[in-house]
Amino acid sequence: MEEQRQFDATPGSFVMIQGLKQDSQWNGMVGMVVCHQQHLSRVEVLLPSGQRLAPALQNVAAPAAEISLVSGQSVLLNGILSRPELNGTTASVLRPAANAKGRYIVELPDKMEASIKADNLALLCG
């Protein structure tokens, strides 16, 4: 059995959906925690599409921090302290940052470019 990474169920944190059998199309998607329903052992997750899910705690995990991105992939920005207004924004990967290890240049919805740490990017599936 695959070891589950610890995740933060605090509203505003990001989790990855996994292990769903009936609604397997959501597996691998990253979303933002809206609330932790402790009495039900569930966490409500808002996906980038606007869809809300409430999977059981065993069906969520921390998103993979070590990812290798390529041009054109869609990512969700999260955990950015210097520009918190970008958190929750969907962007498109353009290229690795030339002078900054562990960063990627992404195109924001307003067509502006930003250099973002890989740890602050969650790969979106589909």
C-alpha cells in the first residue's frame, strides 16, 4: 500500500484527491480545502473548475512537492506569501526560470509572466 503524505486540512490549504472508486475522474486533481468536517471525517475541497467535493480523509493527501513541469501545463498557484492575491490562480507553465533554481516562469490569466517557486505550483490534471 502506498504511504500517504501528511496534509494540512486547514481552510485555504491545498490537497490532492486520490483513491476514489466511484468518482475516479477526480483522482489526481488538486483543490483548496474549504472546511474540515471533523465529525464526518471528511474535508470539503474546491476544485479549480468550481466543483466542490467532500471526500473522506483517506481520499486526500498533500500534493506532490517535487514535480517536473513542461511548457503548456496548467498549474494552480498556492502558498505564495509575497503576493497572496495570486493564491488560487490558474496559470500556464512557460519555462523553467533561467537564473533561479526551483522556479518556473508562468503566464497568469492577465497574460503577465511571473517567476514562481515549484513548491507553490500544483499540477492540474486534464
